[in-house]
Amino acid sequence: QVQLVESGGGLVQAGGSLRLSCAASGRTSSSYAMGWFRQAAPGKGREFVAVISRSGAGTYYADSVKGRFTISRDNAKNTVYLQVNTLIPEDTAVYYCAADGSFFLGAEERTYRYWGQGTQVTVSS
């Protein structure tokens, strides 16, 4: 069993930055790939953002965030991060981290077994 807790969301002006964190407890985080997804509004589907491999050596991003967002992890702290820069209003969403998926299927929700509760990011224009 893995528990995930996201933090770091907030209200930011367009062009600003945030660092989202996802702390994992339970199984050692270095044993699984982790990803970030976002949901712009209730009832809309979750959109893939980024995924990172178990070691951190492999990363993959959605085209919409490539060059602006950076995913990283600190396995000693069982934490994965999402640095979000040059934010635009379209980035407004609840951001979720997910764990225990396959890196090579990391863009697909169905590959993950565990999900956090989400953290809200709101970007004002």
C-alpha cells in the first residue's frame, strides 16, 4: 500500500512559478515510477502531465508543458516534485500525483495503482 500527499499548490499570476511536491509513504518510492496528472474542472478527465522512472533517469512530458515543467524525485525522501514555470491560465487545475505505474505506459491513468488527493493550482491572467 502506498499513500500519496501533494502540496505546494496555490494562486499565482501568469508567468509565475510553483514547486509541487508529492510525499509517498508505505512502500519505498524507488520501486515504482511516478507521474503527475491534472484535472481542469470537475467532470473533465484527468490530463497527463509528466512521468519519471524509478531511478529518476527517465522522464517524459505532455507536449503542452514541455520546456516549462520539470519532474524530479528524491528517493531518499520518498518525494517527487513538479517544478512548474512560466504558468499560463490554461494550467489552472487540480494536480494529482500517481504511483506504482509503468514508466513506458506513464501517460495512461490506468497504469497507476495509487493516487493522491490533489493540490489546486490557479493561474490568474
